[in-house]
Amino acid sequence: MAFAEYKLPCPECGGSDPVAKNTDGSAKCFSCDTYFLNYEGATKGKTMPTKKQETIKPIENPHGADYSALTDRRISEATARKYSVKCVLSSNGDIVQHLYPYYNKHELSATKVRYIRDKNFSVMGSFNGTGLFGEQLFQKAKYITITEGECDAMACYELMGSKWASVSIKRGSSGAVKDIKESLEFLESFDNVVICFDSDKQGQEAAKKAAMLFQPSKAKIMKLPEGYKDANDMLRQNKHKEFVEAWWAAKTYTPSGVINVSESKGDFFNREKKESVPYPWKGLNDKLFGMRQGELLTLTGGTGLGKSSVTRELEHWLIKETTGNVGIIALEEDWRRTVDGILSIEANARLYIDQEREQFSPEEIDKFFDILYDGENKNRVWVHAHFGTNSIDEIFNKIRFMIIACDCQWIVVDHLHMLVSALSEGDERRSIDNIMTRLRSIVEETNVGMILVSHLRRVDGNKGHENGVEVSLSHLRGSQSIAQLSDCVIALERNQQSDDIEESNTTRMRVLKSRYTGDVGLASHLHYDRETGRLREVPKDQFEEDDNELLEL
């Protein structure tokens, strides 16, 4: 019975094109060796795959084939004889079929028939128990090359001067892992395994998966020169020298996340420079050299110590001083309050207080709005428009949407513990670990600059954060992962209970962690102006004098 259709998907193993269908509707998958009584039914899930039928052992010389050069592939007769590949000729002497033998140990078990005219194939016999194409020819040596197809294996053998072993997987890239696993003991006997799969995306992905099967440093992945699909393509174009150079240049496979420094010199020196955006305050810049995309900054402080004011200043600063889009996830306030807060910074007035807002005309407020959210800043600022918590997955989806769809280079999340409340886990520490890991992953994946607001736990003793106690990393509420996964941690300190008006309105900014510079400690003093709602940095010499006076007392 003849095959009528080829390269169909397999509902059993999931391969994209390993199935050939007969004229009666039955079919065979050449990847998993499954037979189907009714292929169409199987694809709809109505008919389960049947038990494999008995196969007939192929005869030694089917179709009256004989040895000859594979002229359509520029493979010599000597190489064809080496691999026991025969050709079937038409009455006028043209090659119409290639016959590729597969052996179970040294006994012929299957013959793959490739039809030259339509490039389809069929299999006589069974792949069960067979090795790779050409496996029976070679023994332990220094090098072996694995290719994606039989002609590629023979081409590679010729291109390398018939010196090194070259074999092919049986079922194409989709079956590469399975084929190699079945012959892993044989392949591991060689000192080096060079994987020379097709240069397309499917072939290169299969090469990586195949390389992971071998002992560390044994497998090398060969990258073909630009413009060539496979080894046989290079043989047909007489690119012997180019192939040999690419073969010797094959790089030892290392899994994702492991870098061979010797082979990465170019990437090291050609890396993109991290552009720093200065903070609005000199003291912070002296320690941190600004903030950068691809970093997670955590801003922390006790309740009522000015985290929102600092955050608003930073949001306004990013809008005015950068060209990147800004996304804001404020989980404790309505989006209009968020917009008002940033607008107030521009106006130098507390517009969120109705009595103070009334001091401005609608035209003046409209002008402030246009400066921040229109003109050159049009479509740059995106805010979370739901008061209260969503599910944690919904919130993370919105963060990703802002980054990917809205092209936000900066994300502000206010605040961490509202995210925790959205997670249905009873253990706060575990919840924070989960959230911080996800936030860190987003930063690493997208290179976004992220500002995260976090709370502090209560400290032991009578003096709490509202009394200006000095903050340390151990005061971060809930989990060590906040400090571990943040690139920078900045704490706010303020004695809001002081009888001294200046002291009660002055916030100390203390750097608790800086992965970029390593410089920590007290950085800035910010004075809160109640009339404007703005934070003004106190000159360093002034706050040093004030601190010395306090120490003397």
C-alpha cells in the first residue's frame, strides 16, 4: 500500500511532521513508530492509536537498487558505499530514490526510502532497536558529528576528508532527543560530539536540547556560515574550507546562565553602558550615581514618614528628566489621586487639598496637566486605575502590560504589602518571597527600572520609627528576600514626634544597600515644606552641623 500524504502531525507524540498517511486512511508516525487505523479519527480524538502492527524485515536489495554516486546531492560513490546507501534509477538512468539502511547492531532492520521527485519518504521495516544512521560504521574515537539528515551525515564525512565519524538522527529535529537517548552509550564513547543540525530555528533549538543529554563539556554546537542551511548545502556549493573552519570553531555547549568567559570577550567589551538617571537630591547621587533601568530599588520607611511624598517626587522627576514611559501601580489610592499627586509637584502646591486647589484657576491647572501629560509627554504616563487590590496575577499582568504594550521603562509599585494582601497565602514571609522573586524576574527579563515601596516592621524598645530610630536592613518587614533581591534599598527616617518643627519635618535618607556602588549610610536630609508640599534637600554642611549638635547633647 502506498503513502498518499506526508509530513503530517502526530497526535500521539506531538511531532509536527513525522506522519505518512496511506490511501486507506491508515498512517504511520516515523518519530514514535505508532500505527493508526484511522488517522483522521485519531486527530479528532475519536480513535485511539492502535497497537503497532508487525513489520516486515526489509530485504537487502529492494527495488533493484545499486550503488552509485548521489549526483543530486554531490555525494561520491565511495561515500555511498561506505554508508551502504543505494539508489534506484529510472529507465533513462535518473536517480528516483535513495535507500538509507538502518541497523540493529549489525543486522539490517529498516530502510528509509527517499523519493527524489517530491522529497517525501517511507520506511520499510522498523526503527525499533536501530541505531543512528551510520552508527554501525564507527568505533570510539576523538570526534563524532551528529547531523539532522542522512545526506548531511555523508556530506559532513566528505567535507571533513573522510577522517571523522559522522552519523544522523533518524526522525528529524522533532525526534532528535529520543534518537540520541537511544544511542547515548555509543555517542558518549567519543571524546567530542559535534552537533551539526540545520541552521533554522527549529534545528538550533533541537541542537541545544540534544547537547544537554551529554556529559558536561563533551557536546559542541556547530554554527554554519550565514546563508547555508545544512552540511549538504555546503557540499553542493563546494564550500569545503568554510565548512571545516566552522566545524573546528564549534563551541562547547553551556546551559543558559553559564558563560565561558574566554569565548565571551566580544560580548564583554561590546556591552551596553548602563545609563544613569540622577536622583533629584545630590546626597543620593553622591552615593548611588543615580538610578538605572534593569535595577530594583526598594524605598522603605515607617508609617507616615513620607514614603508617598518621596515617591511622588521621583515619579515627577522621571517624567521631567527622562524620555522613557512611566507606569505607576498605586494600590492604596484612586488613579485620580495619583495624577493629582504628581500634578502637585509641578504646581508647587498641594492640589489634592480642595481648599488649596481653589487658589488656582481651571486654566492654570489645565496648563500643569498639559506640561506633564500632553505635548512631548503625551502617552508617556500610565497608571493603575482600580482602587483596592486585584488578584496577584491580575496585578502582575498589568505590570507586564505596562512594560510590553505601553513601553514603560520605569515602573513604580506602591506598595509591597498591598501585593501581599492580594496573595491568598497565610504565611507573610512566603508570600513576600514569592512576590519579590516575580518582581525580580520581571526586572531581569525586561530591563525595566522598578521602584518598590515597602513597609518596616516594628522595632523592639520604646523608641519606634515615628521617633526617628535609625533603620537597618533587619527592620524590613516580612522577609530577607526584600534586601536580597533589591539592587538598592533606601530607608526614610524622621522623628515626627519631635517638638522641634524643623526636626519633625526633616526626613533622613539612609542607603542600606547599593549593589552598584557598595556605598551605604546617611545620604540626604529632606525638609518638607508644608506650604508647597515639596521636599527640599538640606545642604550637607547644614545637616552635618545639626547632627553634631545632637551628638553633643
